[in-house]
Amino acid sequence: MSLLQTLLARLPELMTEVLRLCAWLVLLTVLFVPLERWFSLRRERPRGRAMLADLGFYFLSSLAPALLLSLPLALVAELGRHLLPQSAAQAVAGLPPAARLLLAFVIGEIGFYWGHRLSHEIPWLWRFHAVHHRPEHVYFLVNTRAHPVDLVVTRLFGLAPLYLLGLAGPGVAGSATPVAVILLGTLWGFFIHSNVRIRLGLLEWVVATPLFHHWHHSRVEHINRNYASTLPVLDRVFGTFYLPGEWPAEYGVKPADAASAAEVADVAAARR
């Protein structure tokens, strides 16, 4: 079967997915647009081309991973089937559904944390991840502004351990767990990117909040912090936690000339 025939055969499935994404977009808009007006942190809002770009990223970021990750995750699942001891596989399979989902969520979060962190620390990965950090206005749709390569890398870090450990696998039952983990992380991601000044009190020690994640998008101060998508305890454990009482002054990626100037200043100061 030719590539064109394959695409045509999958066209009804693709159109169904696009319609589902349109429905989700309507729900997200109904929820977050009023929140961002009533509890807005900043008055500035993206318009025109920036808004169109974010809408394009919304659909691309939702459709691309499903196409690009199916084969790698199937290979990881097969590898896990051969490497995981039979006793461990039986223990995982015997867990109650709630415990299995909770374990998958925690393991997935640890994987996502390290995939995200390495995307900042490894230069060639940062080239792709920087797409997510370029916006100077952070609001709910920035959650899906990401390069496909960046999405594949971070999701592989989060999902591969689930397939290796037998917490996910082929088939409807096996796919429910990663879908639930991704869905929860994605929905919460829209909230922590939203342009709202909402604080959650003591819950901020337990779950990621807009303040927590807005500092992750800081342009010049305390950068490379707060990598967790939902569990800030991971940043506490791995030494990347930062949560002051105030909000960051600027968002976006520091220009290369500013970075060079800072490096020159540091060298000059060290020579004094």
C-alpha cells in the first residue's frame, strides 16, 4: 500500500481526532478565557499571528505524538516483556486498578521531570524545547506550544518506564493507563500556564500551580527551575525548586547577545 493510500485509509480516523480536538478547544476556551479575564495576572494578551501560531501548535502537539510514538513505545513494551522478571510482571498485573494508576502516575512524573530537565541542560535538545519558552506572554494555550521532537523526547521519558515495567502495553486495557497519565498532565498543564493570579495556599506544597510554573518561564531570573508538571516535590528532591511570593517580571528566552554580555561580565568580574 502506498503512502497516499495509507493516509487516505486513516483520513476518517484523523478527522474524528480533529473534531475531538475542536470540542476540547471550545471547552478550554469557555473555561480559561473567563478565568484569565476575572483573575488576570497581566493585561497583555497575544493577538493576531501569535494567537494563530498557538492554535496551530495546539493541533500539531495533539496529533503528532500519537503518530510518532506508537512504534517506539511498542518496541519498549516488547523489550520490557523480555527483561522484566515474571514475578515482577505478575506483581504489577495483580495490583488494584487505583494502585496501578497511582504508581504509573508517579513513575511517569519522574520520567517527565528528567526528560524536561535534560531538554534544558543538553544543548541540542534545548534547540527544540526553546520553542515552548519563546512566548513573552504566558497563557493557557502556551501549554501546547512545542516542537514535535521536544514532545517525543519528553513523552518517551515519561511513558517508556511504564511500558518497561508492564504498567502499560498494547491493547485497550494497556493503553488506558498512559492515556490517563497524559490526559491528567495535559489538563493540569493548561492551568499552570494560564494567565491567572490564583494561589492555592498549602496545596502549593503538593501540586504545581501557576506561580510555580510561571517561574519556570522566567526570562532572566532563577531560570532552569521548577521542571515538574504536577508534583513539585520532585524539584525539592532534585534541587530545582523555587517558589517566592512574587511573580516573575519577564517571560521568554534571553537573547543570545544578552547571554554573551552576561558571560563577558562574569569573566571580567572573575579577573578583578
